[in-house]
Amino acid sequence: MSRTFFKPFGRAGLTLVEVIAGLALLATLLASILVSFGAHIAQIRAARDRLAAVDAADRLLKEWTSKDAFPMVGTTQGVPGSDVLSWRLVANDSGEIRQAGWGSVRLEVFRSDKGITAKALASVELLVSGNATASK
């Protein structure tokens, strides 16, 4: 009597190469998701900082105009109510504006933990009468 073995038409399992290839694809997918998630978080943080800076600039200008007293040009102080934001008032005169008898100052709001040379998160140009380097 001869024995015949029944051979199945399909395979019963996965080879080691297929398992490794699947794990490599899964790792690539997860790594790309984590990188894009990190970039998304950084964008959200930067947008929140810019919104807070715009709000701070708006509050400062409202306060200054209601009192009709602007600080001296060159002043740098912390934003009231915020421990990370600061503001500075800098002269921004151009020749044409100065010849017309006007001056220009710029209010800049920046993160104080980045130093005085930090890039402004929000800035507002103000047209003032007279010399911009004088007290407003």
C-alpha cells in the first residue's frame, strides 16, 4: 500500500521575510505619523504665541490711547499679566515721513525668554506727529 500525501493549494503561514517587510512598513508609517504630529504641535504653539502677542499689543495700545500717554521710544517692559511676553517701542523713521513733520514708531511684542533680540511675534506701526524719538 502506498501512502499519498495531500498537498494543500494555499500556504499555511507567513515567511520570515514577509513578517520583516510588514514590520518595516508599519515602522515607517508610525514614524511619519509621529513626525507630522510633532510639526503640528509646533505650529499650534506658534499660532497661540502670535495670538497672545496680538492681544497684548491691542491691550497696550488701548491703555496708552485712553490715557493719551505713550511711553518713551526705546522702552522695553514685560506685558502686564504675562510672564513670557515683553514689548518694546522703537523708532522707525524714514526720510519722507520725517520731512513731512511726522514720525513713525513700532510697537513690537516678543517672547521675553528668547532675549531682547527675539523676533517680534506681533508689531504695529504708529504714525505720530513730530520727532519719533521724543516722548509720546
